[in-house]
Amino acid sequence: MTLVTKYFNCNILREGKIVAEDLWVDNGQIANPEVIFYDKKKNPDIEIDCLGSLIIPGLIDLQINGAFGIDFTHDSGEGLEVVRKGLLQYGVTAFCPTIVSTTSLNYRKILPKLKRCHGSQQGAAILGAHVEGPFISNLKLGAHNMSNIKTLEDNNLFNTYGSLENIGIVTLAPELDGSMEAIKILSNKGIVVSLGHTSTNMETSLQAIQNGASFITHLFNAMVPFHHREPGLLGLITCLPSDEKPIFFGIIADGTHTHPAALKIAHSVNPKGLVLVTDAISAIGLPDGIHHLGDEQIEVKNSKAYIANTNTLCGSMTFLDECMRYFISSTNCSIVEAIEAVTLHPAQVLGIQHCKGTLNYGADADFVLLGTKLNVQSTWINGKCVFEHKNKPGYIMKKTT
């Protein structure tokens, strides 16, 4: 027998609006109270006073390379569990562990460990690995090690990655020979193809979309700057999402990777396609010093990460809830728009919006209670509290029967 829980004295985000409405959970899913009350003739077993908190869906990070000293490219064993648990305090209930370009031997070692799993008291859900490379442009490496870059002419997907089973997203450069066939293969297997680390033009970008690509990796970073006669990959954000062929783009709103003016431009042009990602690295949550990202040595100075002994940025030091708040302050977008950029939109990228990223009836009861400054007070998975702020969890349990 499952317990029915009613959350009251709260505002909730539903169907693009913040409304003063109770939230009901039954058997780990968001429930329709009318069905429970009138059809099942059942009262709630537990009532929780949310003290005026805002309840939003759990946050989803589609690009995170690691955290708390763990680098997914080399540590996907016990370290993965450390990150799963640690992300809960930032409201993240699901994520795609991201691997930067590495060797074929390492892909075959790491990818089998990145199995999809449901969220629980032990940590956030894993939605499939985001494999960023190695089929990228050697002119737009970013923090990727040149020795690991491959071409699609001499190295096919299966020879490089081994099994594709645990992969959710692949970032590649569409201008590479063989990329269009690779895009078709991946998209036909239900894997999201993201365009990034590329020198491509807009014509080739559009061809990639026609062949099944649907996402752009960290907009503005590791791609050709916008030009009015040849907009390049950036031009794709003018192609508004449609039900038939949606196009989404990730963007890092950490105050370092993307200027507020660029954030404003992207939001103004295509708010429905915008997805906030962290691109966080293993050093996030740790003090300044020397760390690693894949096969590169990283130096963190003043909470900014660079390839050691260079000025090349190589990932973010900002968690997703902070990116959401920074995005609001930088663009003056609505709270709803910012929240949907870390909940609904990433779920839509993966095609899981029926169960993640919303508080619609039937969706998984993964949600976050936010305070007045949109700070995380508590995080819930399947209707169970998996993290609460020790001083202000944002709720009081009123009754248990």
C-alpha cells in the first residue's frame, strides 16, 4: 500500500505558470487530487506545510564533467556515487555524466560503468552519458587533448566507443567527413546528436539538423564567432523549435564563459530552445589549485578553471542552481523561463518530458523547494526528501496517519 502525500501552502510551476496550488504525490508520481479524492475516495496519509515555498521540477544537467574531485573521464566507479549524492544539495535530480575526448581503450573502460539509473536517496538519476568528442575539430579543441582527436574516416563509432548502450548524447563537429552518416546512425538509435567544438558553416549545420542532430553544445564556446554573411553554427538558434524537429542549445551562464550581453541575445532570439548547462569540472566544490579534466592538467585561479599555464577556459566552477539565478539577473527573463531552461527544456532534449522536467500529472515526483531568493531548501525524488538545508528545509510535516 502506497502513501498519498499532500504538499500545501506552496506555489508550484505547472504548464508554464506559477500558481498557488497544492501538490499531491501518489506512488512516486505527481497525482491528480480529484482522482484520489473522488475516484479513490482517499484522504492524504501525509500532509506537508511548505511554508510558502516555490516548488519546481528537479533540475537536469546535460553536461557535467565531474565534481567534488571526481572526473568522469577517468573515475566512474565509487566517484560517480559521490557526485550523484552531492548534486542533490543543488537541486539536481538527474544528469548526463560527460566524458571529454579520450582513448578508445578508456571509452571501453568507462562507458560500461555509466549505466542509466533512477534517482533515489543515494543520488540523482543518470540519464545516459554525454560523450563530448573525440570527433571534433582540431581547430576548436577547447580543453580537449589533441592526441585524442579522431576522424570518422578511419575510426567508426563502434570501434571508438565500443557499445553505444549507455550513451545519451554525442557531441561532434558536423564538417568532418563521415559525420552525416554518423549523425543518422546515432539519431536512429535514439541518441541525441549535439553539434560543437566545430568550425562549421551554417549550411553544413542545417544539413546536420536535417540528418537528425537536435542540440548545440555550449553555445558561443568552441565555435566560429558570428559573422553577418556567414553566421555559422550560431545561426541555428534562429531556427525556432517545432514539434516536428526541435532544435535546442546549451549555454553556460556562469559569469565567465558567456557575457551577459550574449546571454540576452540568445534568450531574446530563442527562449524556448535554451538549455542551461554547467559544463562543470572535477574541481567544482574544491579550492583553487591544480586539478584534472580528462588528460589535461587544470589550474583553478579565483574560482575560474584554465588549462594549466594557459588562458584557455576549460569548464565551469558553477552549479546549475546558481547558473539559473545568474541567468535571471543577466537577462531579466522571467523566473518561469529560467526554471524551464534547467528543467523542461533539458528533458525535451532527451525526449523524457512525459516523466521528467515537469510537475504534470503522471510525471515522476522529482522536485525542489525554493526560497524567496530561489535558493534550494530541499530536494525530493519520488516524493521523498533526499536533501534538506539544515537551517531552512522549507517545510514542516503536519500529519501522518
